[in-house]
Amino acid sequence: MYEYIIGKVTDIFPAYIVVETHGIGYQVAFGNPYAFSGKLNQEVKIYLHQVIREDAHSLYGFSTLEGKQLFLKLISVSGIGPKSALAIMANEDHAGLITAVENGDVTYLTKFPGVGKKTAQQMILDLKGKVAELVGEEPATPVTATNPALDEAIAALKALGYSEKEVKKAEKALAPQPTKTTDEYLREALKLMMKK
């Protein structure tokens, strides 16, 4: 198992980043890959979780150790796989997620893609009292980008599993703000998704 990787972010895609170290580029799935826009070709440390399946070996990345620990707690819940857990964590309001689990707020939890009422109830049952110590926020990364930033943010939302209808609604709400970066668009879109 890998604990972390230190290397340069060489590419950013809607669902993952590429981290190069010692001449090898590692594909690392990330909740908000565009948070690394300001760190392109800079050295970063990313905490990792490796998932090995019959048809794929996947790496999931996190900016903080607390983020990785929260991910591990989420995938321990029946009905939540790595992709769903990453989509849940893409919204950086981890304190809100933890509060919802602790307070048994099913309505809040069902706002995440792929989380229905039954899964939300299972999250509360399995995680209540076990995640309160993980209130670490993913660090914000400043970025410098121009439109097609909105297109990249929309692609990232689709990669996280949001429906076409949800994505179009977010796109419509964000389109009048042409000066935002991809990271800002994505953060704003995720906030909008949680308010639906």
C-alpha cells in the first residue's frame, strides 16, 4: 500500500491529476483536481489510497491525512464505493458532512451524488461517533485561469457522477460569472448542489 507520493503535478483532467516522480506519471483520482491549477509543475505531497480490483489498480488522492482518513471511513460504509466517497469529499465542507452524520441529517446526506435515503441512513449508523475528530479542511489553492474554466468545472461535475440535469442547472447559475477560475466554478457548483 502507498501512504503518499511526492512529485510534480504535470496534467489536470476532470476526474484526476497526473503526478510525476522519478520519470513515472501516476494517475491520481481527486475530488477537485482543479485545486491544483496553481501548482502545475510544482512539487506536491499527496496522501494516497490504492484500490486493487480485477480490472484496475486505482490511486485516490487527498491533500491532507484527515481527508484520507475521512475517505477510508466513507468507503467502509455499505453502498459507498471509492468513486462515491470521492464525490462526497469533493465538496470541501467536511465539517458540514461530519455534522450531518453526527446529527442524523438524512436530507443533507442525500444531496450527494449516488447517496439515496438508505445509504444515508447506513452512513449515519456506521459513522456516527467515529468521524468527529476528522474535521480537517482540504487546503484551498489559488488558481489563475480564464474561461474555458467553466467547461472544465462542468466536466469535473460529470466525472463526479452528477446528473446531466444537475450539471446544466449549475452551469446556468454560474455562466453569468465569466471571471471565475475552474476551481472557483467547481467549488461554487458543489455549494449549489448541496442547496438543492
